[in-house]
Amino acid sequence: MADLAQAQAGATMPGQPYMELVNVWKRFGEGDKQTVAVRNVDLAIQPGEFVTLIGPSGCGKSTLFNMIAGLLPSDSDGSILVKGKAQQDGALLGKVSFMPQRDLLFPWRTVLDNATLALEVEGMPKRLARQKAEALFPEFGLKGFEQHYPHQLSGGMRQRVALMRTFLFERDLILLDEPFGALDALTRSMMQRWLLDIWEKHRRTVLFITHDIDEAIFLGDKVVVMTARPGTIKCQETITLPRPRDVSVVTTPEFMEVKKKLLAVVEEESLKTFASATMRP
Amino acid sequence: MASGLNALRSALPVAAALLALLLLWQFGTTALDVPAYILPKPAEILATALGRIGFFGGELYVTLVEAVGGFLIGSVLGILLAVAMILLPVLEVMLMPLAMVINAVPSIAFVPLVLLWFGLGMSSKIAIGALAVVFVVLLNLLSGLKRPEAESINLLRSFGASRLGILWRLQLPAGMPALVTGLRVGLARSTIAVIVAEMMGAYSGIGQVIYQATAQVDSLTVWAAVFVASLGSLALYGVLVALDRKLVWWR
Amino acid sequence: MSLQSAVRSPYAAVLIVAALWLVCVPLFSIPPRYLPPLPAVIADGVSVWPDLAAGFWRTLVETVLGFLAGSLLGITFGIAFAASKTLERAFFPIFVALQTVPVIAFGAIVVIWFGNTILAKVVIALYLAFFPVAVNTLRGLEQADPQRIALMKSFGASRLTLFRKLLLPTAAPNILIGMKLAVALSLAGAVVGEWFGDTVGLGVMLLQALYFELIPRVWVLIIACGALGTLLYGALALLERRFVWWRPD
Amino acid sequence: MTFFKHGLAAGLFAVAAALSATAPAGAAEPVSVRLKWLPQAQFAGVYVAKAKGFYKDAGLDVTVNPGGPNINVETLVASGADTFGVASGTEGVLYSREKKLPLKAIAMSQQMTPFAYVAYTESGINSVKDFKGKKVATWMVGPQYTLYSVLAAEGVPQADVNIVSQPFSMQPFIDKQFDVATVTLYNELNTLKEQGIDNIKLFMPDDSGVTTQQDAIVTSEKMIAEKPEQVQAFLNATLKGWKYAFEHKDEAVDIVMASGPGLERKHQELMLNEIERLMVAKLGTSEGLGAIDLVSIGKVQDDLIKFGAMKTPVDIKGAFDTSFWAKVPAEDKKM
């Protein structure tokens, strides 16, 4: 799988970003009622890079994500390029491995069949898809739960099933929308480390949304901060912390320094959102 | 073993309640000397039903064939309509208000027309049975198909799933519980509609038995026929409940 | 916007159907016994207008009374079943069985027991209406989240308060679903009830139309029943929008 | 019985009475009459007697309750839910007595069999004997026994005739799905005429010597025992109503039209004419309206037993009480 990812990544020209957002806008409604959700976003994601994105709640992160996943067309003044090629409306569907905030497991499918969902949609024969998924079960800590139904699993396990579903849908770019948002702190930090292990093994390009600064720094090669609505990119911070990272990295001075800097930015943006929300008539 | 015991335990209250009701009925009618033409005693009804079991069985068979036939046709039509409306939202906008209005008309109001169109044979009963089912199934399934949130649909879209793929993998399974509810309501309705239509005009069937027995002041036969009809539709209902467990296995 | 289209579309649909009816009957020369021409139906409706209006009103009253009584009884049973598992186990299956009994078989008995008044129709409407309400009330009450119940209890809520502030609102959307089913059944009950020896009502007219083979009249009555049912359903939907504005989770 | 009298039913009837209470009727006794079908000219006498105040003059406050499918008049009268009834007819009264319903017939409205058999003129069917090998439709809710009697009287074996169940609609006959169909003279025959079908021939059971009187006026044994004067008053006024109806047909149809919703006047006029024909036939003229023909009733019972519709014969004199009819003043019943 890693070979495959590298082979695909190899198709990009050296130095060329895997995905590039150029002046991306999204407006809803018309005339007086128009609201701008996303404004003038420029962002480049290199192949194999782990990019984390933070911003105050309601800043348009999810709108941005939906556009990258191809679920929502971006406004015509900008463009989304993949390997240098502009993507028309809907062209991105099926090209990005997307994991929404909630696990969205189907209650009528077993864990195994939930994991193979994307493969089935692709048209892979069920037997083959299952074989492929079964191989990943130990790695995702789900061995022995293949035939369980989602309602029999804990929140962390459900999230891992959803992640496995995303991983099995082998695309160059993985979009993760606050995947650990609903988990408790302990489970979450375990999941973070585990995600890094997996990522390091497979080296896929990841764009990860979160509202947790620690998480963003701990996971990312690059942290992108979005502003309050209308969302745009306020700053980008490259994280140079060595990999592989473990829990101890969180207490290093380098980490603290980055965190302090980002915290200030995010705080400022959050205050803006809060103020505008409370001042609304 | 344990499950058998459990089944027994859950069946006990209803058995007790039924027995109590029957005893109250039996002894109440005896004590108050209620004549059979007003309310026969359960023992007499049972004796009448058992005494002509072949006759009642044959008539019930006709009624059940009509009810099940109508139910199946109506269900398939309802399911097809719901699927068509989900795939082609224009259809929903156009047909839904009409479906709501027709659904608001009691299906018995169509009995006169159906009898004129399809005659007195089984086909008119099947038609009225189907009519009684189709809109219940349509309305329930449609709301079930719409149950999945946009997020789940988006997830499948991001996997590159087509409209049909989304329907098959997400909306249909998610709509199953609602469909089953619709089927249950529909089955009860189709049985009753068929019996009513049989009363209004038929060659045979439980409804016709009830009608003829009423005309000939034979109240025991009326009650026995009703008793047999209820047993029959309860049996159908049981089949559907079992089917429910198969269709909605994950609950 | 959505309200506008919601209001507009039913009328549009009715107009389209009317237009199709108007055009298709002469176009395909459909025999009147299958589908009489729309003008004939309208003319027949006009010719019996006073009777039709009186019948509409009477059937409406019967339906509403039976529906209200049935809903009340259904909610009561639903609450009782939710409160006592034994009660549910004992009587729920019997109620299911009762649903399969064709009431129409008992015309004479209904009249003997309940007389020839409006009460007989109300009772039949009630009989048909109460079950869906009971089932849905039960299901709705069962949906109450144990954590929320615990929360209410931690506030020191009494059983009654718990019921009024949490359980009933939680069950409300389900109860309304049951009531929407019940309103159609009440109408059917009222119409059938009128077959047991009444002089006024849509059911009486339907019966007469059937036996005199007045096909245009049958269509007039089907349309009247449809209008009545839609009216009641619409009123209920309005009520729903007023009282259950939140979405169940 | 007692339970219903004193319990639920009594209470509900009180409500019913309160709801349907008419003007304070002085000393008039509240009673009810249950018809075998919906309001129509078939019951013109009853409606006229009420509208013209004949009942009131007789000291009765009568509520007219229509019937319907699955309403059994005999049961309602026997149970006391209704005081009087215009019940099915000879057969219905016999069945009821066999089933021990405590009721009696006190008059018979229709003096000849109201059923007849119709065939198209070009069908080649010229007599009942020609029914052999033909598809003959009749109603299987009682009238089939009349057909059996007619066939027996004409010496046609039942097995030689293809007898099928007839719907309430005449459409299959119009579509020529049946060779012969059954009509009532006062209703289906008129329906055929209204649809412009007159190339038909009629075969009347009475021509084959089969008479079954229909539309029995019944009341409970209890009424006869406890309030015979009310029974007499009701019968007198009802027959007077019929007489008046036949003498003032336009007015009678007006009264009927006002009693039921959505009736067609033309159809009701035709019906009243036919009903008159049936009621004044035979004993209806010689003896008077409502006469009870015990001889024909005896024959019907014999046939019902022969065809297996009844198991044991009932005492005809006990089932059909002629004493009240005998006491009806001649000016009320003689046309």
C-alpha cells in the first residue's frame, strides 16, 4: 500500500504541491442576504504532508472541506488544482478519501462491511474487499470485532472503524474532519498516537481539521489557522518537531513556543467570533 | 431452554388476560341471560367455528388470498413509487399532494367503483386491498428513504457513489424500519378492506359469509366468521413480525 | 419560500388532475361507468349541494369527535403501557387482535349497544383511531433518554413533573404521527358507522350512490371524503408545526 | 337482556333520546321503527304516516331509523333497540323464529313476490323452462330460494341451471355476462329502464305459483304482550299512511325526498308506482293493504326446509299474528 501511495505521489512533479487552493471563495445566498463562508483561501498541500487546520467554530472549515471533497462547488473566482490541474464541479468526487466529523457507520452493516463500504462503492467484489479489510483489523485494534454491529462498539472503536473505512479507500489525499472531536481526552490522545503510527507507515497526504491546538501541533507538519467567518487563512506554521513523535513532545519548549504563538492567533479569532455572535440583533 | 422459559413468561400475562376476558364474557352473558342474537357466548362461537371448520377454512382461504394478493401488489407499487420519487424529486413534487389526498379518502369509499370496474370476483378484492396498502407503504417508505442525513449521503458521494448506489447502500436499508411499519399498517388495512368489499358484493369469502349470515339472522355464524377472520389476519400479522426481524435485523 | 411552494403545489396538483380528467375522458372516450366526465360530476355535486353540505358537516363532526375521544383513549393506554410492562404484555397483543376485527360485521350490535345516534359513529371512529395513537405514544415515551431522566430526577423532579416536562414533550412527535394515522381511520369509521342506519352523512350518500349505481355521485363523494380527510390532516399538520417545532433527535 | 335494558344501552338511549328529542310531544309514546334499507319510496307509507301526523294522532311519537347493509331489522326489534321494524319478509321472519328471536310479524306489505327474472327478448328464453342450461344470476342472500321454488314449480331440475351469484349492480347483465338476472320490480327493473334497456322479458314467480310476501311489519313479543294498544295504533297509522301515499303520490314522493339525502325524484316516482302494484296485488285488493297470506307462507316454509335453509318448521300462526291486522279499520286499509 505504501508502495502504491509512493507510486502515485511520484506522479507529481518534484516540488509541485499535490493539491493547491487558489483564491477559493464560497458565498451563500444572494443580494442583501448573502453571507460569505469562505474567502480568498490560498493553500498548498505537498505530497505526503500532514496538514492540520484550526480555527474558531463556525469559521467555514467544514465548508472548505466539503469543497475539497468535491461535495460543494467552489465559487467561480478561484480554483482547486490537483497536481496542477483545475478540477471542475464534482470532478473531485471519488478522488479524495473523506472522513466526516461523525463516524456515520451504517447500523445495518457489520464492522467488516462498514469498513469495506467505500471499496464496494468502487465496484470491488465483496470477497476481495473483505480480504483487504481483514488484513487491516489487527493494525486498527479491531481484531475479533469483524462481525459485530456498530451499536456494540465503544466510541473510540467506532471512530477507528470509520478511519479504517477511510484508509481502505486509497486516495492520495485523506480529509479528516475533527475525527476525534467526540472522544474523551485519554482515548483521544491514544488515537492521535495511533493515527501517527498508521500515517508514518502509509505516508498518505492528510488534511486534518481540529479545534484543539495541541492536537494540531502534535500531528501536523504544518498548522494552518483560519480566521473567523468569513473564513480565510490567517497564518501557516511549519512544525519542525522531530518524528516519530510521542507523548513527551508535548512538554518540550519547542512545542510550548509554537503553541503560545498559535494560541494568541486563535484566541484573537475566537474573540472576534464571540463578539460578532453576541452583538447580533 | 431459557429462551423457551422467557417466551412462556412473556406469553403468560396475555394468556391470563385473554382467559379472564373470555371467562367474563362467557359467564357474564350466562348470568345476564343475554340472547345469542345480541351477543353469543364464546363457547358457542368456538363450537360453531370448529363444527364447520372446513367451510370457514375455505372461505377464509379466499379472503386471505385476496388480502395477501392485494397486499403484495400494493406493497410493490408503493415501493416502486417511493423509489421513483426519491430518484426523481420532480415526481414527488407532482404526485405527492395527490397521493396525500387519495390517502385521506377511506379506501372503503372506493369499494363501489372497484366492484363496478373489476366485477364481483377476486380481482375487485385484490384491487381494493392493493389500494388500501399502496399509499401507506409509499408514505412510510418515502419518509424512511429520506431519513439518512446529508452527511451520510455526502460520505457516499465522496466515495464516488452514484444516485442508485446511495439508494441501494444507504437509503433503502435506512428506510427498512419505516417500510416495515408501513407494511404492518397496510396488511391490517388490506384485510379489512377486502372483507368490507366482500360484504358489498362477492361470490365467496369471509365478508360474504358475514353478509349472508346477517341476512339470515344467523348471529353465531357471523361471530364465528369474524373470529376466524381475526385468527387469519393475526396469523398474517405474525408472519410479518417474523419478516420484520429479518428485514431489520440490526436493531 | 418553502412555505409558498408547499401551499402552491397541492393546488397545482389538483388543477393538473382536473385538467387531465377534463381532457382525457372525451379524448379516449372512457365509458362513464369507469370515469364520468368531470362536468357531469360537478353538475351532480351541485344538484345535491344542500345534502352534500349537510353530510359533509355531519361526517366532519363524527370524525372529529371520534378522533378526539380515540386520541385521548390512545394516549391514556400508551401512558399506562409505558408505566406497566405487565399491562403492556397482557393487553397489547389483544389490542393488536382487536385491530383485525372488521367492525362493519357488527352493524346491528353497534346499534343495539349505542343506539342510532351520533354516538354509534363516534364509537366506531374511536375504536379504529385509538390503537395507532396508543402504539405511537408508547414508542414515544420509550424513547426518552435515560440520562435526561436521571438529570430531571437530580433536579428533584416528581414523577408528574418528569412526565410533563420531559416524557410528554419527547413523545409528542410520535404521538402526532399516531394521530395523523388516526384521523384517516376516524374518517373511515365515521363513514362506515353511517351505514348502520343513518339519514345524514357522506357515508349514507355513498351507500345510496352505490346501490343506485350513481357513478358521478360516487365520484362526488370520493372527492368530498378526500377534501374532508385532507382538511383534517392539514389541521393536524398545522397543529404539529405549532406545538412540535423541534426535531426529534 | 336485562343488562342491556338497564345498563349501558339504557344510559346511551337516554343520551340518544336527549339528542334526538323532538318537540315536547305531550302524551305521545316514543317508539321507533327500523326500516330494512335506506330511505326510499319503498317505505313511503311510514314516512307519510309520520309527516302527515297519523302516528301523532294515534298517540305515538315515532322515530324512523333507516337500515343499511349488515343491519338486521329482526335482531334490532327482538333486542328492543327498535320497537317496530319493516323487516325482510316471509323468509326473514321464519329464520328469526327458528333462531328463537322473540318477535312476530303483524302485517305483510308486499302481496306478491317482488323479485322477477329478466332476459333479453332476442335470447330465445320464453319461459322459465328455457332457463335450462342457461346462466341465471340471483342474489344469494335469500332470494335464491325463491328461484329454487320457481324452478321446482316449473319442473326444471336445479342442477340443469347454471345458477351464479349476482352483484347488486345490473352491469354484468347489461354487458350480457348473464342470460337471466334477478331484479326487484321496484328498483333494479327501473334501473334497467333508466339506462334505456327495454328489450327485455320478465318472468314473475307468482306466474309460476310462487308467492313470497315481503317487507314484514314486525314487533317484539314483549310489545304485543305489554302494549298491544300501541302495536294496534302503529299498524293502523302505517297502513293509513300507505293508503294516503298511493292516493297522493306526488306528495308522498316529496315526503320521501325530504327524508333521504341525494335521492333521484324520477327513480322514487317509479319505485312508488311499483310498490303500489306489489301492495295492492292479490289480497291487497280483496282484503286490504298489509294482509297476511298464511297459505303462501306455509309453502315458503316447506320449500325452505326442502332446500335446507331451515332445519325445523316453526309454528306459523305463532310467527305471523293476524289479530292486529284484522282489527285495522277498513277505511285505513281498503283502497
